[in-house]
Amino acid sequence: MKKKKQKTHVPNQLSNFVTSHKLIVFLLLIVLLFPANFAFNKYKDWDNAQLIKGLARDFPALTAEIEQATGLDLEEKNDCMTTTEKFSSGVRTCELAFGLQAPLDDVTKAASVIESSRNFDKLSTTLTERGGRYNYRNKESCTFSSISPIYGSCVFAVREANVKLAQEVFSGL
């Protein structure tokens, strides 16, 4: 009779290795986790910068398209602020907005321009008779109305590394 080879399970081998080489595993985790965390934070800063630059380009373009379709002169505003919180330094946010009291026909034209925009994706789960929420760069940050007054707003957080960029970009709008 042949003897069957006993299979060793990888999880058992791994747990045996970890228990017998605790110091090496700990040092390896430290060596891997800190650079990964640093790289992830750099990515989040870069992604936030792309959001800021993109909104600074695309939101005024959307406003201009709505003005061209309706013949209205929309009132545009932008504002950056820091929320205050009791136990932290707060969150920096910026908002880009437009609005104007308008007849229903112009509101309908504006809504169709917004819905046909390639940069702002409508979220079907948050639609109401007053309007809906939209994604910009896969972030649920914009709201547009579908009743009078014509209103649109995008609110987003600004990471610490991008405060200066936000000030530069939005001071010119």
C-alpha cells in the first residue's frame, strides 16, 4: 500500500511562520504600512486637486451652456469656508453655485442642458420633484433644481494640501 502524503494547509504554515518570527513580521508590516499610507494620502491629495481643477473648468462651462440655451444671465457665486467643530480643526469646503428666478420654460431648458452634460451624472436614487443630486468625478457633490428658481450647486471638501490651489483657482471665478 502506498502512503498518502499529508497535505499541509497554507493558513497553518502562515500562522506557524508568524508565531515563530514575530519580530520579522512586525518590522515587515511597519516597512510596508508607512509607505502605503504615504502613497495613499498623496493619491487623495492629487484626486482632490483634480476635482478642484475640473470643477473650476466644468461648472462655469455648464453655466454658460445654460445661459446660451435659456438666454438668461445667471447669478454665479463661489465661496470657500471652514466649518468649526468642537474637537478638531474643522473641514474646509468650497461651493460653486448659480441661480436665478425664471419662468418654467427656461427651467425646463436648463434641466435638459444639465441632464445632457457629460461631466455631471444624474443619481436616480435621489430625484425629487424639485431636482436631484449629481455625481461629478464619482463624487456625489452637486445639486440642480428642476423647478423655479433655476439653481445649481456643487459643494466639496478641500484637503489641507490643496488649500492654496483652491484659493488661487476660485479667486478668479
